[in-house]
Amino acid sequence: MATLCENIKNLSSAASFEPIDPQECLKYRNPGPNTAYLWPVDENELTRLQKVFDEESIDLAGTWVTRPRENCPSCGKREEFMDHVYTAAKTGVHGVSFMKAFITHEIPAVGTGGGRHDLVCSHCDSIGGEPCEWDYNESYMDFHSDKK
């Protein structure tokens, strides 16, 4: 049976390699030293998350991170939430069941902070740009169902 990292890597070629739209980086909250930027989760990424976590429906709309997302400096893939999942699985920081509970909205996405960390590209395994962390001032995940 394939590991979570292997499953993510196998699906990574379906990720976007398009340059980040500068307009996307304008979606932020908490201006100042605690600025958080929205990293939207599109249909392509949702489909891959559903496959990786064997879930029929995930309504994740985006995540709030302490820096704008970038393209991987090595392969050009857009940074995405899937890279956070890949990094957590690769480093052993979180188990599959814990991550699945957050992604499916079973556990509130709030916390006290884990500090800045490197982000590993799920396509080429290189370390991305500046270290980042979740916005722990508020919920760091947006769900479509919260907006209804």
C-alpha cells in the first residue's frame, strides 16, 4: 500500500505550474506584523485531496498562511495546501488521521502555533521560499460551508 507521501507525489503532476497571479496576494487579513494571506484551494486541488484522503467530499476553500504563496524555485509548481500536507507527512509532524480530521472540518482549525517551518514541494521535494506558518490569530482554514 502506498504511503500518503507517495500518493501525493503521484498526483503532483496535476498541480498548477502557472505563475502566481499578483491579485491573489491581495487577499489578506491582520495587516502588519501578523499579516495572513489566503491560499485558495481550487477544484483541482480538492479532487487530489479527496483522492489522497479517500473522502467523497471536502469543502476546503483555502488556508491562511503568514506569507503569500509562491511558485517553487526549483520546479515552478504553485505552492498549495497539499504541500503543507506533504511536509507534515514527510517530517512525521502529523499523522494521516489527524490531518484528515482538520481537512474534513471534524476538528476546529485553531491552535497556539507551531512556529515557522520550511515547506517541501510535493512535486520535486525541494524546500520552497521563506518559511511560513498558519495564521493562529483566527481559524486558519476557510470552508465553503462556513460561508453559507
